[in-house]
Amino acid sequence: MTSQNPFSSDETDISENQIQQEIGRNQGQAIGQMYGGQAVDAGVFISGGSVVFQNSQDGSLPQALLNVRREIPSLLPYLPNRTAQEFELGQAIQNLFIKTIRQPLVCVVHGDEFQSHDKFLERLRKVSLPRLLKLDLRQTAIKEYHLGWPSSLRSLNKLSERLCKNLADTVENYSLATVQQINQTFSKYPGPVVVHMHLLTDDWQNLGFDLLPEVLKFWQHWPELKNDLILVICFLI
């Protein structure tokens, strides 16, 4: 005589479905409770995707549990809607690898003050570049430098000179360092280097529309990079 399995697969499936339905119907409610270290009536509390076991006799829940919320990572709201930019960035990086002479990659990021340029820069360092370059940030860091904009500049004739001085101060802590010396320092890092510049529209209006071509010219004349170095310039306007 064959004994019947009391936990057949059909009954198990039905039981799991019933549990899922109960959870769906009881968001934010108590289902049973915990008492004396034992579960009574499958006691769980569901709130915002969290399951909390309760250890009380009257079934009431502390207000703190009713307000349970998952902490939202600071970068999460800034991750969507960047597919087009990442696609173009990926293509530009691929073009760098096939060139005989490696040059800096300049990204011009423009928009009003509410478009969170700082978060785009953070996304670039923490998500986009590691993904496109297949980097493990636990092993290879991305070096970052802030190139201060020469706000007192009144003539574009001295733009290259002032940018070089400010970059030398930041990278070498020595304002008389040359671009060749700065480039040599960049070459010592095992991973990519990101240099970001920030420009207000007021500065652009004071210096005229030739400002952007002059900035691009400064990086276009940058010394040749070593074969495996990626130098990314973010010009945030």
C-alpha cells in the first residue's frame, strides 16, 4: 500500500499562492504576531517591502514600525534617462582606442542650475565610466580633479595660461608646473582621470562666444597621452 505525500507539489503551489495573496491584501497590516519566541498565526508585518516580526501579546504595532521606509541611495534619482548620453560617450571612448594618438575626451554638459550637474558628474565616475570601461572600482580608482575657472579673467588671450596655472595648483600643488609635468602625473595613475570645470553663464557673457572654442583648443593641444590612459574633461556650463 502506497502512502500519500501530505505535502504534494499541487498543495504546496496553492499554499504559496495563498500566502502571496494575503501579503498583497495586507500591506501595512499585522498578520498574527510573535509571542514568547514562537510564531502565532504566521505573524508578520508588511510595510514598504519590509517584513517585520512582532513580539507582543496585544497585536498592536509601534508607530516606528508603521513608518518603516527603505533609505533611497542619493544617486538613484539621477540614474534614469541617460541612455542617449551614455551611448554617445561609449562611441567616443571606442574612437579613442582606435586612434594612433591618444587625446583627452571633452564632454560639454550644459543646462540650468536645477539639472544637477554635480550628480551627472557623480554618475559618470561611479556608473558610466566603470560600465563602459569594465572597471572594478574596488581595484581601480578613478582619479578626479577640479579645475577652477579663472573668474577674474578679462581677456581670452590669457585663457590657456590661466587654465594651466590653476590645473598645476590642483594637480602638482605648484603653479609653475608645465602641462608636460601634469601629463606625466596623470600617466602614473592605473585608471582613468576626470578633470571637471565649472562655468557660469555670466562668465561666458563677459568673455564672448569664442570662449568655448578657446577651451577646446587648450585641451586639443594637450601632450599625447600614454596608450592606456583615459583623460575625461567635463566642462559644466
